[in-house]
Amino acid sequence: MIFKLRISISLFFLSFYCFAQEGIPVYSDYLSDNYYLIHPSMAGASNCAKVRLTARKQWFNQDDAPELQTISFNGRVGEKAGAGIILFNDKNGYHSQKGVKLTYAYHLMFSRDEVDLNQLSFGMSAGLIQSQLDETEFLKSGDYDPNINGSIVQKDTYFNVDIGASYNFLDFYAHATVKNAVETRRDIYSVYESDNLRKYLLSVGYIFGNKEKLLLEPSLLFQMVDKTKEKSIDVNLKVYKNLDFGRLWGGLSYRRSFDGAEYKNGNSIALQKLQYITPIVGVNFNKFMFAYTYSQLSGNVKFDNGGYHQITLGIDLFCKPVKYDCNCPAIN
């Protein structure tokens, strides 16, 4: 009984933490100068075109553990428009998905000149995603289930749209995005899955300090799943230090869910909520960027004690001179 409860609560947290079956899951990789990955309105917002490659692996000692790879490119197209593309491959046990997203963004500048940053942006990503469920391993235990074929790999391809807006004003920024805005039925899960895969994201942040010394960037990310009303929040703090060769930076992110699951703790029933801590370190050298992220889940009931590792590689292309007099690493 205790084992079943542990499995149940582990699957609850795994489903919320990964939520990988509705496009690109929202981890902490956006903190690696990669806000475009979750907010389409950031396509072309920077004075450089950006290429970002991420690779994430969970639980190295577990077979079929979740893993994710993404590669993205975004940049300016003309004076006010931006465009981007994201390719991703996401695997979680017997389920996997591959997809491509194409983005268009429009940027409105309200400042009188290009010294003061005051920019409102709108963006939309259209994506084509293929979900896959491998049933070939299901019946090897010898148990028969009439609902499982046991010899096929089910596949289904669907179309979806993300929409969002961003506002950058001097050292302040805010982003809002609706992921999977279009209701979609995937036949791979038949009647057991809702058409509604929408998720709402809201980010805010501010950069303090002196460019010649240290910059501090506190920020928040709130997300909510529309169908289940599951909610979580990220509390982040990044520190930047400019050096002769480039920029050294690091940070800490804490994610906490507002929802939880009950489990048996001795003779009583306890409630556990998802929470994990993510330290991150990175360096910018000339036009290149490297970052390493490590996440550690906390709580009494966990599927595995191992952490979640991720690396991000990046390069900035076609950079224009720094235009704005602000502490705004994502833009300048």
C-alpha cells in the first residue's frame, strides 16, 4: 500500500513537473538568456540574432527517464518585425514528441529615440507536433489487456498556436503567453484526454545595479494549466559581472506548486507540494554563451534522488551596436 502511494504521488509530481505532453515543457532553461523559448513575443527583441541549443536529462540511473533537446533561432526581420524557429525532441518513458514552431513578432517602440528602451511586442508561434506512444513493451510481462495492441507505435500529428505579448521599459520587463491556445484533439489518447491543452505564463523582472560592478535581476514566472487549474511559481535571482573577456553570471531559481497530493506518512496522511531548487551558472565570451543548470527536487516522496542536468550553448549573430541606456541583458 505504501509503495502504491509513493508511486501515485511520484507520478503526480512527475506529470506536473514535466507536463511534457503538450509541446515544449517549461523548465528553467528560459533563464539561460532564452526567454524566446517560452514567450514568442521575444523573437527579434534583442539587438542580436540568437541561436540557442539546450540538452536536458533527468535521472541518469533510470531507463527511459525524461529528456529534452531544443534548438532555436530568432532575430530581427526589418525594423519592427522579428521571426524565429524552434525544433524540439521530448521523450518521457514510452511517450515522445517531436515538433517545430515558427514565430512572427511585431515590436512597437514608444520612446522618442533609441537611447531609452520602451518597447511593446506581440508574437505568435504556429507549431506542428507529432506525439508518439510506444506500446511494443507493454505486454512483455504476460498480462493481457484488450485495450492495448502491444505490437504498434501509435502516432498522431496536430497543429497548435502560442500567442503572447512583452513589454520592456528601461530595466523592467513583463511577458504574458498563452501556450496551446487552440483546442486540439489527439487521437492517440482517444476520449481520455481533454481538447484543452492551454497553459498561461506570466513573467516579470527588474534589473538593479551598476554595469561596471554587479547587476542583480530578481524575477518571477507564474504558470497555470487551464484544464486542471494547477498553478506554480518560480522565484528567481540572477547576478551578472562584466569582465574583460565577457560576462560571468549565475543564479538560483525556486519553483513551488500551489497544488499538492496526499500520501501516507506513518499512520497519518500528509500533503506534499512540488518544489525544487535550480542553481545555474553561465558565461558569455565574445559572441558565445555557455550555461549549466542543475535542478533538485525536494520532499519526502520522490521517484528518484538524482537531479536534473541541463546544458545550454548559444551564439549571437548579426549584432548591432548597443542601443539602449539600460540594464537589460535580454535586449542589449
